[in-house]
Amino acid sequence: MTRLRVIGFVLIAGAALLCGFKILYDDGIVGQTKKPLNTSTPNFLVKGCFCHGDSASMRVRVWISGPETLAAGRQAVFTINVAKDSSIAAGFDVAAFYGDLGVADSMHTQLMRIEPFNPVDSLELTHTQPRLAAGRDTVSWSFWYRAPSLFGVMDTIYANGNSVDTSFDPSGDYWNFAPKFLVRIVNPTNVLEGHVAQAFRLAQNYPNPFNPSTVINFEMPAAGQVSLAAYDMSGRKASQLVDGYLGAGVHEVVFGRGESSPLASGVYLYRLIVRSPNAGSFVATRKMLLLK
């Protein structure tokens, strides 16, 4: 461990010497978040915006905003924010552990790979040039995040950001890491076209018994917050199939395909809980049988 700390100090010092009194990456840089570069790389090695200061500063607040639940394979718009009192301009680096990132602001953001540190790693997002604060304390960028195809997992989005004075002298710059942003990846639902829901209803799964997967339909006459989960007979949650806000209609979800843990034969319960501001609450539970 002592040797690793020495190596980390040497690399950090080297980065500082390389930057000197000049900002080298005004057109963006990646590989500087807390995302592990690979399983053998210690997390403390060469992390952070060292060209803008030798350590993170509490004078800068960096955070990610966006949905905390997303269906597998779906995408949504997220925002990276960098705030500092009397901010002049800012930049950032965003990385995802499982999911993929995409450009939503083509004029001011770009995708880059971490090469040469990890050429097979996913693309990360960074700025094309520091964005001016224009009198605001907070500078923000939008970006796309696409969830991985495997549901039942938690993904992590990492980021850091810097606040710069655009003088190319790092003495007036500050940077900080964002808190890790966790995204729960859930089973996607299909809305069945041409079907109008008159009332809340949880249908019996089909086929039943099933192996290896089965389809569950439920109907919603109005939009609301939905939880659909499957449990084994001991009460242990086997899968969180839906956990989010859904619109009115007839929804279809698959159980037994894509779960992070293998399913054992036996009886399972699936429970639907809906809370709708316009149609009230609804709770229903049914049984299904997995035969292998």
C-alpha cells in the first residue's frame, strides 16, 4: 500500500509539473472522475482537474440532475451543473459505469475516449471549451444517458467540474467532484396501442406455469407512480419490474428475462401498487408458477 501511495504521489506531482502555469486542456479532458479506470487501477491515481489546482475545493459545487429510475435500454436527458460564487466560466467531465453517454448540446459538449489509459472503456463527455457563466453562479450542460440492457442493477454516473477565470493561469481556478449519481435500472414496459383502460386492473400472467419467462399486463385509467415487484414465497424480492411514473393505458412487462440473479423453480407473487393524483390508489397481488 505504501508503494502505491508513493506511485500516486509521483503521478500527481508529475501532472502538476506538466501543467505548470498553463491550462493544457481548455478544449476538454476525460478520465478525471472517480470512475475506476479498470479493476487494477487504484482510485486515487491521477484523478481530478489538477491543472486547475492540486486538490478539490469546497468553493465549487458540482452535481448531476436527472431521473433516478430508468427502464433498461431507454435514454433520458440529464444535466451536469457547476456552481461557484462570482463564476466566470466552467468545464466538466462525466462518465457512466454501465450505461452510455450521448451529446445533447452539440455546440458545447463532445464525447472523448480515455486513451491511452483504457482504450476499450466507454466514451466520456466533456466540454468543447469553457462555458461562460454570463452573470450566473451556476453553469449547466445537458447530456443523454442510455441505460444498459440489463435491469435489476444500479448504475453510477460520475462527474467533476471546474470553475475557471479564463486567464490560463490556474491560480484563480477551482474544481471539485460531484457526488455519485445512482440510477436504478428497471424492466421496460410496453404500452399496448389501441387499448383503453377503464379502471385499474392487474391481469394474470401468461403463460402460467412458465419457463423461462412470462408476460404481466396491468391497466391504468390515469397516470401515476407505479411499483410492480415479484417476490418468492419467503417474501424476498426477486425482481423490481417497474418503479417509476407511467402514463394511462395498458402496460406489458416481462418477468424472467434479464434479472441479475437466476430464478429458482417455485411459486412467486407479483404485486402492483399505483398512486395516481387523479384516480386514487390501487394495490393488487397475484400468484405465478415457474417450472424448470
